[in-house]
Amino acid sequence: MANIQRVALVVLDALGAGAQADSAKYGDEGANTLKHVLEAGKPSIPNLSELGLLDTVGMGDEDEPPIGNYGTLQAKAAGKDTTTGHWEIAGLTLEEPFPTFPNGFPAELIEAFERESGMQVIGNRAASGTEIIEELGPEHLLTGKLIVYTSADSVFQIAAHEAIIPPMELWHICRIARRVCKGKYGVARVIARPFSGTPGAFVRTGNRRDFSVDPAGKTMLDVLSGEGYDVYGVGKIEDIFNHRSLTFSNHAAGNEECTDAIIEALKKPGWKGLLFANLVDTDSMYGHRRDVDGFARCLENFDQRLPEILRLLGDNGMLIITADHGCDPTYKGTDHTRERVPVLVWGLGLQEGVNLGDRASFADISATILEALGAKGRVDGESFYSEIKL
């Protein structure tokens, strides 16, 4: 019987750990989200440091080896978006990237969306979300037209003021867009971007929702739920996997609420399986907005909560901390960066200080979790459980 009964898998969104061999193809050579935030933002993160986070980018203290097991993972699938990264973490490696639209969406797609939704569109270009809302928000307030935009990721984003289009109505419109965006226009996610406020002071609200395509193959979540394990999603995990194979979900918004949800779940006795959480603020609030200090303080806030998570894991728990891509706030532009990601692993029943090296795929996480829990099914990736178990 496996000695691990439950695993908490926490994705610190966009915390890349350095460019990999193919990063130049994406224009991201030289990106290193974690290293550059450590150097420029100087966060105080003693708990993450003790687990080995600094060691993943060669900045650890040689005189004080970490108590956690640590390494890096390379992205194997093409792309640098949320869905691709999370699916690979879960053992599903895409062979073909999702379509992107750097010059905006084709007229036939916009016309089909306007026809099906009964709404008119403004924008339709790749843009920073906060910038396009400030630019087109006043016209939206006057006309009621939807602000549609994309980014370097495979996303169809729809922004609307909550006083003009209430969130539930915007979600319905996004479901229509999800039906329209198929085939060659099958973007990874349709995203509702509600905002509030007045011109010059618009603010995106916590009522964002993502409408993803269904996973294109078997994931770790499918294996675990199919074998009777608990699979608990926190934050936007339910959106990324289109609600598939989750036995319970808490769509908490923001890092504080998501961390509360992680702790709440760990306090519940008797469950066996996986808690899969995404902490999005490092990406959405600080990475895309190129706010190094905000990114650093965000890491500090999670670090302060980490001891409680470690205490609640118990004798048969395992914590894995990783990321899904980079978003280097010191780099050019406002988009994600193609990077390897850190992986930290800790548990009372595991070895300490094992250097896992630079591994070939994010999917090694899912292979390790399945082996650790004693699941029979397998997905992509090579398990490193044998390297860290006692």
C-alpha cells in the first residue's frame, strides 16, 4: 500500500524558472521569472527557500541545504498558456498547440459570434486587458457593445461593465462564444472579464469565469476519479479542466481565498486523493502588469501561509509546488514567457534535499502523484517517486 494518502498540488501561476532550449522560438530567450523577481523584488520567503525554491534557479545557500526535494521541469508541449501548462502537469501533453490570433479574430468568426449572441463587438485585437478596458470602456458604456480581445495565448476574451451586462449574463454570452469557437477557431479558453468603476478608474472584478475546451485525452484527474479517489479543485482548476473528473470544487477568487480553501480542505478528515489548486495572482495581477514588487509581495504572502499547509498535511501527505509557464515582469511585453518551471516536493514520509534535476516534462508531476497514491492508471511523464520515498 502506498504510504501517501493525499497530495496537495499547488500551482503558483506563471512562476517560471528560466528559459529552456526552445524559448528563443517564442521570443523569450533570457526570461527567468523567479530569478528576476528574487533579484529585483527581494522577497522575504524563508519557508519557500527552506523547501528549495531558490535552489531551482541556482540562488540557494550552499551551507544550508533545503529540506524539500527540488528541481525544474521543461515544457514539452508547444505553447506557453495556462491550459497547455496545466494539462501537461496533469499528464496530457498536447502534440499540436491551440490556435492563436495575434492580429485579432477573422471577420467570419466575429460575425458568427455577433449573430449567435445578438450583440455587437468592439476591439477585436491582441491587447492588455486593463489597457483595452480603459481605452474602450467609455464606448462600451455608451453603446453596450462587447469588448472582445485576445493575447499571445489562445483566448477569446469578452469584457463588459457589470452595470451594463451583469456577470451571469456575460457568462451566458461566453457560453455562446464557446460554441462558436470550434474547429480551426477552437481557442483553449473563452474568458469572461467583468469590470466596474468609471472612466479612468475601471477595475476588473472577481467574477471572471473561464470556459475551456474539454481535455483532449486522459488526465491524472480522470485516472484518480475513475479509481475512486477524491479529486478536489481550488480556484480556476475547474475551468481549466472544464469541470471534468472533479469530485468537489471551490471556485475561490484570488490567492488569499484560494489559500483559505486549501487549508479548509486539508482540515477535512478522511479524504484520500488529490487537492489541485491554482494561485493566480502572480500571473494576472503582477506578471502581466509587469509589477515586480507586487509579484514579490505576493510570494511573501503565500510564504507566510505555507507553515499551516505543511502542518495540516499529516504523516501521509505530500505537497508539490510548481508553475504552469512564466510571466517575467522584468521582460518585454505583457505576455507569458516560455520557461521551465520549479518543482518542490515535501512530506514527512519523504526524503529531504533530493535534487531532482532538470526534467523533460511537466507531466512528471502527474506520474509521480499516481505512483505515490498507488493508483493503477498511468498518463504521460516519468515518475520521480522512487527518488524521494524513504
